[in-house]
Amino acid sequence: MEEVIGYLQNNQEKYVEELKEFLSIPSISTSKENKNDINNAASFVERKLKEAGMNRVEIIQTEGHPLVYGEWLGAPGKPTVLIYGHYDVQPVDPINLWSNPPFEPVVKNGKIWARGATDDKGQMFVHIKSVEAFFKIMGSLPVNVKFIIEGEEEIGSESLEKFISQNQSMLKCDAVLISDTALYDKGIPTLTYGLRGLCYMEIEVTGPKRDLHSGSFGGAVANPANVLAKIISKLQDKNNKITIPHFYEDVVKLTKKEKEDFKALKFSERGFAKELGVAELQGEKGYTTLERIWVRPTLDCNGIIGGFTGEGAKTVIPSKATAKISMRLVPNQDPQKITKQFEKYVKSLAPASVKLKIKAIHGAYPVLFPQDNPATLSAAAAMQKAFGKKTIFMREGGSIPIVTTFSKKLKAPCVLMGIGLNSENLHSPNEHFDLNHFKLGMLSSAYFLNNYSL
Amino acid sequence: MEEVIGYLQNNQEKYVEELKEFLSIPSISTSKENKNDINNAASFVERKLKEAGMNRVEIIQTEGHPLVYGEWLGAPGKPTVLIYGHYDVQPVDPINLWSNPPFEPVVKNGKIWARGATDDKGQMFVHIKSVEAFFKIMGSLPVNVKFIIEGEEEIGSESLEKFISQNQSMLKCDAVLISDTALYDKGIPTLTYGLRGLCYMEIEVTGPKRDLHSGSFGGAVANPANVLAKIISKLQDKNNKITIPHFYEDVVKLTKKEKEDFKALKFSERGFAKELGVAELQGEKGYTTLERIWVRPTLDCNGIIGGFTGEGAKTVIPSKATAKISMRLVPNQDPQKITKQFEKYVKSLAPASVKLKIKAIHGAYPVLFPQDNPATLSAAAAMQKAFGKKTIFMREGGSIPIVTTFSKKLKAPCVLMGIGLNSENLHSPNEHFDLNHFKLGMLSSAYFLNNYSL
């Protein structure tokens, strides 16, 4: 085992160079223009899995973006781990706020800077490298391993969802290992046992059939931008509670133990506000910030557009205004049920003077895992060994839609061994990834595979 | 006089070709990229004034876009008319909704289609041509005439405002003649005796210093897009009354005579709604549509943008969201006073969790003119003669900021002899101008110059 660890430590520089190559591919899954890049990213992963020593490595075409699969089942009697990751990335706008181009990775201050660095290329890469180390040193792995790497995580994982449903025996495993979450803080080994779900909607309000002069027509017709603003404003009350009828009905209450565990983390609200550059935090009345992010549902307008948005003035009443609204869900909220509640409520808010189109863009179920299964215990010990500190358990505000599917269809616990940081600008300009965590992630992965075989 | 009219009628086709040339120049005043086109449009007007026979034609440079001036003072003892127009035009977005390119004018169905056709290139052009006809036929004009044509009407007329203040004796006149408003309906000769004013503002709400992942951070910070929506929603109540404190204090009430005159126009609310493509009209409770447009102040969001507005989904909390909000004012509201009231109220609506920037983009005073001065009476008779129908008097919802300045500084009545139609898509894609009105406008202009000399 020491040799495996030594091998990983000695090859750091080479791995960073390989990661750079991976990060140079603009595999933005939501953008049709980047379809070739998506294919290139999938091919890159295929090649790296083959080089690592995995068997049966293949690209699986889907109706959407391709999946990459690889397996090694040479440890009979030992458990099987399914390792998941995604090679697709978020869009890069606003591009002008990036200090260096998002797909020209650079190493600076012990971090690697590029779109996808922490979400999820850098994180998923550690497992390919830990497997490689075992093959190079031992010629085999301590447990059976399958990889399934997708290219649609940022747009709803539709193809993988379908693939899992139709290929449960191929993906059969005892645990799923995923690195696509965050450490609680720099250098603190962390396992995440709960994720929020998601319900992402689009509202389009149409008024007059063309843009109108706001002088000649102002006052006579409903203005779609004003109507849209009114609709959005009515989705939350003054205590920042969501006003959609029945919205909170299925929400599982925070346990006393969780409340205490969270409190013990001594989270600094002031430090958090400062890091985000806001004078004051704001959220649902009656909850702490960690509770608001981890265990309470929320609603955000992710984008809004309508009318004249250039420099200066244009006196129009826009014909149309559109907003993207998403809700983060918590156990046991059901995104399909929430979608219907949202649609019904928004329809009730729109006057007859406008036309309304509501579209469900994507959804994800929230999840919670027990902390005491063998895979999770192995992972906690592995991270403790790699980081030299006791592993803490936390929840996470983001969603990994596919995690619920793994959990439900494969009936296996998911180990969320995230090694990113929430401050690493995932989904924002200047995304980056701590290279020390990159190294500790590889070691954690290797220790985990070993621990889990014992 | 008959010969003058005959000359104008015989030269229609030539004038349409000249207008096409004028409309081919993309003189968008708000766009820095079009500075050359602005200069070209000014030169075009200069050339046409010279060709018409005006004296002392010159381009006057300003800190903004140039003015074009021309005069002919060869009728001592007769009144002096100052003719105003503007050669600048509105932006063209959304460009994809234009049936033909906005700066490639085409004639179709008796109309000319291009940006600026009705607002204001086509309308101002009729006066240049009526003057030309007098010079060609009579060698002189029946009254003294000055032209002042500007290039900043769509962005607030700042340079002309300044020029008028500093050159009152140069611009001295007995009446100002302006064609930049609309006929009440197709073929109905109309004079406009009141215009609404304007107060155009921009609100920028900034939250976290960067875009944030709405999963990892959602619920913990104020979302600028949600806050902006809330602010906008609070500017009007459920009866579509504006909620800014003291907003209605200076509003002059509609007279009983006006109420009756408006009613006599038999305006079809149903036809209006149908033409705009809306199922229902919507406006301030307690007023008819004409009253809402002509004599009541209004508030519209002219544009809004923030966060991810592309195709699909991006789960961000935007760092910033911006809206353009304008209010149409009526006598005796003061745009400067309204600006302050707006700022104070909007500030009171923003939580401490965001930063707020409020910018006044431009403003205009509302105006009302008496209907019985000699210039207006001459104009009413002129239009009646040209159109063959009795001239009606109406008010207009739009603003021509400069009209107040003419009225105040030059102490002269303004004759608003508009020959456009509000349905001609001014400020929208597919702007056009009725060529029959173009002809009748020239005749009206010629009859007016003659009548006013008597």
C-alpha cells in the first residue's frame, strides 16, 4: 500500500499536466455548439481509463451525450465499487470576468484555474489515477471496480438516468463512489450524507404581439416585464418563505442531533458574508445559514430577460419577458409534485391580459444516506488517513440528480467523497481547484479501495 | 398656390426615392458605433435644405450629435415659423423580427418600411419638400422659415436643449411646426395639443460579488434578480396605480370637455386590443384607454436583465440584475421632482443585503397648448384642406422632450402636425410610414405656410 501511495505522490506533476489537457476541452453540455468538444472529452476519459488499466472500456452512445464505461472484476469475493463522475461543464458567461480564458488552464498559487477544475473534471480524475497506481504497483485492484462517467450532469443527466434503468445488472455494485461535492473547509476531510433536490422552471410572459412605444401605448396594456416581476415577487413572502401552496408539506424536519452537529462546526456567518461580498446575509426566517443551505428548500431566480437591455434608453413595452426560476428541494419533497404546485400557483398569479408559458427544464430528488454502512465507514477512515484529521459528516445544498437514481435503482449506498471547495467558483467565472486536495483526493481514493477490501 | 400643390403631387415618386436614401442611413443615436452614420444623416439633411432653396444652411457641431440649421427670412412683416425634426432613430433590436433589413427601405402596400420611416425621417421630410415647392414655383416662401433638425431626440435632446438656451435670438419665431406625432386614425387630420413627459430611470441591484451556485449558496444570500422583481412589483398596486409617495400630487385633472371630446371619438377598445394581440387591455382603474394614454401618468419596465438567459439551465444566483423603468408624466408633473421621489421610494424598498444603484437616464416635461392661437388655427385649416375632412384635436401619450423647451424658451406655441400612425411600429421591428400620409403631409405643410401668411 505504501508503494501505491508513493507512486501517486511521485507522479503529481504528470497528473496535473494530464488534468490540464482534460480542462482544455470546452465540454459545455448545454451548448449545441460544443457537441464536438463533448465527444472529445468522452474520448479523453476513455483513453485515460484504458491507460490506467481498466478492462472493457467503451464509449456508449446515447440520445444525448455519450457515457464512458470501464470495469475490472478481477477480485472475486470482494465488494464492487461503481465510480461515477461527469466530464461536462457549466457555461462560461460572463466571459469578461475571467482572469484567464476558461479553457486555457493555468497553475497559480497551488491551484489550477479553468472551467470544470473542481466541477467535476479535477475531482473525478483522482479515481482514475488511484486505480492506475494499483495496477502499476500491484497489477490488480483490491476490490472490483466499475466506472461510469457521463456528459450531461449539468443539464439533468437524462441519458444516464435512462441507461441505469435499462442496465441495472451491468452497473450492479455494493457502493457508488462519487467525488462531486465539497469539503467542509480547506484540509478538512468530509463526507456528505445528504443533497438537496431541484426543480428548475422557465416562465415566459407574453403581452402585446410586438414591442410597443411606451409613450403611445403606456398605461393601456399589461407590460410583460412588470407582470413577470410581480409573479416572481409573489413566490416568497417577507420572511423569505416560499408561498407556493403545499410547498413545505413533505419537508423532513431537522433532527436535534443534526442541529447540534451543525452548531459544533462553528460556522462563521460573518466570515461567509465577507467572502461573498455582502453586507448582510438573507434567508428564511428562523434558521441558521447552514440550515438554510443544507436542510431547507429555497427558491431563486437564475435568470431574467425582457425588453431593451443595452446602453442608454429605449422607450418600449416589451412584447415578452422570460425568467428561469429554480427551487432547491429537501427530503421528502418530490420534484414532480413541486413542478405541478409551481405551475398551478404561477398560473393563478398571471392576469388575463397576458399569455403565460411555463416549462419544466429539469428536476432532481433530494437524498439522505445513513452514516454507518461499510463503504461510508471505509471512506471516513480513508480520508482521515490521507488528510491526517477526523472526517466530518455534512449535508450539501446542491443537487446531483443522478445520486438518487443510483441509490434507488442500484440499491447501493453512495459515498460522497467530495474534495472541492464551495469557494472554488464552480458555476462562476474563475473556477479553480486546490492541487493539495487533488493529491489528498488520490490518496483518499486509494486508501478507500484498500479499506473497503478488508 | 395650386401650382405649388401640383408640383408636390407631380414629384411624389422622386421624393420617395430621396426618402429611401435618407432611411438607408442607420443613424441610431444611442449607439456609439453609429457615429459616422449620424454625421452622414446630418449631411444628408444639410444637402436637402440647400437643394430646397434655404439660405444659411449649416451643420452645427455640438458636444453630442450635430444640429442642422437653415433659414429664409425674405418675407418681412410676415410671421416666422421654426420647423423642427430629428434625423436620429431608435435601435433596431430584436433584429430577427424584421421582415426586411431595417436600413434597406422597401415600398410595399402603399407604405415605406424601414427604421425611422415614421419616426421621424419621413415626417420631417414633408416640410423640406413643401418649402422646395414654393421656391421652385414662386421663388419665395409666404412666411419666414427656419429649420432646426437634431440628432439626439431618441436620447434626450441634450445638445439642442443647450443650443436653444444659448441661441434664443437666432431661433426666435412666432410658432414652431413639428411633425413627430400621430394622426388619430388613417386619413383623419389631427393636431395634438398635449404631450406626456418622461422620467427614465435605471436600477441596478448587486448582491454577492460573483455569480454563485444556487445549490451551494441558495437560501443564504439575497438574490439580486428576486430583489429587483420585488422592487418593480411594489411600484404599482393591484389597481395599476403608481405607489411612489406624492406621485400624483401635481397631476392636472381631466376637464369635463376633454372627457366628452374623447368620448366623441368612439374609440374601440376591442379593436385596439385585437390590433395589439392581447386578450384584455389593462390599465389604471377608473379611466378609459384614451384617458390612460393621454392624460394619466404611467410606469413601465422597458427592460430587465440578470443571470443566465441562454438556452437550457444554469443554476446560478446572479451577482447583479438591472432594470430600466420609465414613467410617462402629465401636466403639471415635474420630471426632476419625480426622479427624486422615485429614488427615495426605491431605496426604501431595497433590503440591506444588496447594493442599489439608481441612475436617471433622461427626462422630459409634459406640455399642453391652447387650441386657439393663429398658427394652430392655420394648421387646422391646412390639414382640413389637404385631407378633405375636419381636423380633430387630441393629446398624445408619448413625449417630445424638446417641445417644452421650445415652448418655454422661445415663448412660441408649438403646432404638432403629426402625420404618422401609432400602429406604424415606431420603436419596434417593421417600422413603416403610409405614403398617402406622406403626400397629404406635404400638402398640409404647404397650405399651412400659405394660410399662416394671410
